Amino acid sequence: RFWFVHKLNILLVLSGAEEVIYAQLGETITLKPPEGYKSHNYYLYWYFGDVELVWLNYLGGNKEWMHFSLSNGSLKVTFIQQEQFGTFTCKLTWDGVKTETTYKIIKLSVSVNSSFVVLPGEPLPLVCDTETLHSPNKPEIHWLNPQEEIHSPSVTVNATNQHNGQWACVVTHDKKIHKAKISILVLDLSPAPLQPQYTSKSSPLTIPCSISSHISWEQIKAKGIQEGHWQFFQKPSSCLKSVDPQRLFQLSLKKPVSWSKEGEDRGLTPVSGLEKGVLSLTKKQWKVEDRGDYVCTLKFNNGVTLNRTVHVDVLQISASPGIHLISGQQLNLTCSLSYPLSSDMSMKWIVPEQSSQQPVAFQQGSTYFTILRVDTNDGGNWACELWQRNKRLTAAVITLMIEPKLSVWMLVIICSVPVIVLLSLILVFILHRRRKVHPKPKGFYRT
């Protein structure tokens, strides 16, 4: 009698137990049988409604059908379809006891009432919806975007770069959490560097610009791209107050997408990877005339314009009175930028190894290095390095050529050479004139 009641209790506990599972269309789900059934002589059957799908028994027999498969007694539903949302039942018989476990699969739908690719500022309406349950415990629904949690089953936001990425609709029911995910692509340009990009005549530099998401050009064209280009706004000098912008490159939208050069050739070339959204430009050797703002722009038919501005500053060394000097002359070296340095930046002079001068560091926009009397050991490469904390940003190099100081006898000899040459020319001229005045007789005459 005790044995019968014990088995009856098992039947009552396990039969009728129902678990609700939320799933997206195309998702793969796994339904588990009761634990511990393998320790008995069992027969296991999985049903969808009244249709038998698969079965398994302790003798090793089994049967699988279409999108349904068994793994250790668990039912795996691969890429669930619309007609497969409903009730699945696991029927288990062991030692004469029959149990049933029911799973109710409910469709969880997420939708975007626009394209999955949006431009900054465009409305982004998202809706999360489920089948209504006839149960006192209603599910709670909210959204998780890449930055925050929104407590609402539907939400509309104006798209920004922060909304780019994976969103999740979260359903909480009977203390269990289910998530449906959706990817949103915000078509925007990656942020430009906050501080200027520093370079010099001897340092290469790449001006960065790229599309922030992994979006194909076909998707970009579908959003109505009108044009793309690079412009250069030259840094005005003290004598020139304003400079008209110069168009550098124009984006050709024909397949394959490519850059076409426009205007004056400034030695810039596009970086490889345009097909992956890399819009950057690069140059090996820069000039002071290259200082200024470089603007990367994409324009769309709906009026949206995406642009990023990169400030470029060229580190310059100048020497007064020049780079060709004689030992004993005074030399003034200047290292300068067009933008002021931030508080965490500094400049440092690097002198030639054989020079007796000491390296000097400065924390200001221009640095001056003065040598009252140069000598031949000061000749060679002088470098001005730009540092930010412990990182060297760039360096400019200048080569000084210093001749030894001339003695008095060397000056006399050097000055005598042109005098000797001049006297020789005068002597030749006099001899030539005498020959013309007194010509040599050609023969003898009889008297």
C-alpha cells in the first residue's frame, strides 16, 4: 500500500507541470525530460499536440523526425517555425509509472518599424510583443539597449551612435527571464580625435575617418547617399586672414566605390580598405603649408550630413641665420607649432652626440635654442621631439653644416686667388692688343 501511494504521488507531482518558454522565430530551443529517469527501465516519448515526434527507450531503440532530434532524452527543435509554436509534451514510463511534463512555447516577436540601418537623428521605433496568456501571472516586458534599460514593451528614440549594437527585449515570467535580440546599425562616422594630429617633414601621418558600423556600401546606397568628399581648410598665416577650402577627393559611388582626386595635389593618398568603410587619408612627408583642418563628409538625400574634422599640426624647425655656418657664429634654433600645447605636453631638443650642448625640454608652444658661438662639433642632425606624458608624438630634424673658422693666411690666400686671375686676364689682353698694333712682317723686299 505504501508503495502504491508513493508512486501515485510521483504521478500527481510530475503530471500537469507546465513550463512556459518564450522563443523567437528561427531560434533553436531544447526541452529537457525529468531528471533521474535513466536509472529505471524507461520509455520516453515527445509529442507536439497529439502528434508523436520522437521516442527513446532503455533498450537503445529511438526514432527522430524532421527538425526534431534527441540528445540525452532532451528534445531539440532546430530553427523553430511559425507552426511549431504551441504545446510540447514529454511522456515518460518507468517501472509502470507514467508521468507527463508540458512545455508551452510562446512566440516572442521584436520588430523595428523602419530599416535596421538608421542615420543619426532618424526615429527608431521598436516593439516587443508576445501571445496573451490566460494566467494571473502576466509577463513583464522591457528593453535593454547598448547603453541603458527602458521599462516599456515599445520604445521610440532618435538614433545616435550610442544606440548602435544589439538590443534585447527581456520578458520576465514566473521568475524566469527570456530574451529576444535584435541588431541595430547606426550609419555614422567614427569619432574624430579630440586633439590635433601632430607630424613633421620627416614623419608620416594618417588622417583617420571611417564608418563606425560594419555596413556594406549597398546598405549605404539604400539609405540614399548623395556624395562623399574630403576638404582641406588651411591654417591662416599672420599675413593671410582666411583661406577658401580646397576639395581634395570626391567619392565615386559606381561599383566598386572609389576615390577620385580633385584640385591641387597635396601628396595625400587614400588608405586601403574603402570597401570596408575606411575613408582615411595618408601622407609620408608633410609641410608647414599642410597645417589646418581636414574634413571628411558624407551627404544623404534626406538632408542628413555626416562629417568629422581632424586638426593637423606640423612641427617645424627653423635656423637663423641658416644651416650653413662658420665656426664662431651665433645660431638661433626655433621649434614651433601652430596650435598651443596642452598642459601635459612638452618639447625636447636632441643634440648631436659630439656636441657639447645639453638637451633642453620646454613646455610651451615655441622653443628657442641659442648657441652664442658654434663650432664644428655642433654640426649634424638636431631633433626637436614633441611629447605627451611618456609618449613621443612626433619629431622634426634639421641638419647643420658648420665650417671651421678661417685663419689670416687662409683669408689672404683665398682673397689672392681672384686678384691673380684678374691680373692674368689683363696681361693676356695687353699682349693681344700689341700684336694687332705691330703686326709681324710677312717677307723680305729688295731696294
